[in-house]
Amino acid sequence: MAFTLDATRGNIIMSRIRLARNLNGYPFVIKSVPLAKDIIKKVNRAVVKCDTFNLFYMSNFSDLKLEAMKERHLISQNLIDNKLCGAALINADESISIMINEEDVIREQCFMRGLRVSEAYKKLSQIDDELVKNLDIAYTEKWGYLTACPTNLGTGLRASVMMFLPALTESGKIDDLALEAKRLGLTIRGVYGEGSRAEGYVYQISNEVTLGVTESEILAQVEEAVERICVAERAEMKKLFARNKLKVMDRSRRSFGILTNALMLTYDEFLRHLAQVKIGIMLDVINIKDIEKLDDLMVSVRPANLCDGYGKTLSEIDRDLVRAEIVGKQLLKLKE
């Protein structure tokens, strides 16, 4: 069997652009409910022509619903912690999320599949232009956009790419990669950013420097770094896995068998086996073309989203039962 490895298939999951903005005349961190409501109305009016947004007040939702939204990266823990003052504007396909009264007054986000940071930035900057035009955004010639945390000063831009890096992880080279990234002004973090772990070999690569550089320089730097990481990952995968084809086939197919036949699945067990299935797909051991559906599955069977989709809070055992049923059906459908 000849192993082939597509350029970035499976390695690049999602690109995200985030812009941090504040308003002149207002605190950067909003803790007053009347003040928060005033700001929410202003931001909502400012972007009404950009897209069709739904306005969500954090205080109106249960902890389960908020956690489910966080699992989908639509809101952050900071916004949840400030739920009495926090809100989010989210468009229909959930590709745009504008968090209001988070760590900064405004946190704009755009999500796109694959390596599309420049495209995501272009889409989000149209919304940002409306905010700048309609609101008194805190900005100075010397420091650029003013932010609550000094690490966001300047452009206020974070460009991040979520990547699946099993070979670099298994070889232990991910630590060297993190050090090299830091030297270049980039950072490698877990699935949910700073302080989170890399679940299922998934990492976020993003810029760390926002001051003294332009938006285009940040985007180009992140894109170039991601492309180089993909090359390194492919080379390492060939070395780690292609030497023993039978072992690769056995491990990935065993994992596929467990995921399609298990009666119960914890989320950690699901992640472990899904990673092996993805490796098998990338090396043509398992014939599934739509690998992006597996990335969607990683989110939809997380604990809060599983319960949210089911319509009620489930016990741990019930979650594991429902997860196994959903995963099994989805994988068999994708393999047809």
C-alpha cells in the first residue's frame, strides 16, 4: 500500500481573527449593568447594516447554554464571568461573533475553515470599519488601538489557526516548535487558548506581537508559520508512521471499530480514538473524504453541546451513551 499525504488535509482545522476594541469615555472593563446596556445598544446599532446578527444577553442563559457557546468558541470564559454585563452579537452561520463587555468592551471574531486568515480578516474588517465609523473607538497615533491588556495594544489583532499535529506531538518535537514560535513572536497554545490543553493533538498557533507591526505583517507571518508547520508535520508523520504500515493500519482501524461499535464513550476516549482515525484518513488507511466533518464532531459531542442538543442536562453515563450513538452513526455515514 502506497501512503500519500495531501498538502494540508486534516492538519489545518480552522482560522480565527480576533480584534480588540474599546470606547473613549468608558472604562475598558465594564462592571456597571446600566452602563453595559448602553454600550450593548450602541454596538448593536453600529453593526446593524453589516450582517443579520442575533443579540444574546449572557444573563438570559443557563450555565449549560453558556458553556455550549464557549465550546463552539463563540464566547469566552471572561464573558461568562461578566455575564450580568456581557452580551454577544452572533450571525446565522456562527462565523462572526462580537463579544461585548468582555476583557475589552468589544471583541470581534471571525471563523473560517482551513488556512484563511487573510480572508477572515477582510470579512471582519468590514464590520470593524462600521464600528470605527459609528463609535468613538479608543485609538492614539502613538499606541494604536488601546486595550485592557498591554499585549493587545497596537493593532488589537490576534490571528490564530487551529491545527492537528499528532506526529510532532508523539515525536516530542512540539516543545522545540513552541520555542521556535516564541522566538518568531508567535505562540502555540491548547484548543481554548492560554492555559488550555491540546486535546486530541489540536493546537492554536497565533501571533503574540500586536504593537509595532501592521495587520498585513501579522497575517503573513502566521500564514507562513502554519505552512512551515504543515511541512514539518507531514515529514514527521512519514517517519513515525509510514515505517510500519501494518501498525498504522491496525491502530487506526481498531479505533474506527471502537468508535463505531462502542456502547459508551467518554469524551477523552473519543478524542484519543478520533485522532487515530484522522491519522488513518490522512494516510489513506481509512477511506473518508470529508475529514472536516470529524472536526465538527469534536465540538458537537463535547459535554455541554451534547446536552444542549439533547435539550436537557444529562448524567455522565447518559452523555457517554448518547455520545457513542452519535459518533457511531456519523462515522458509518461518512464511510459510505
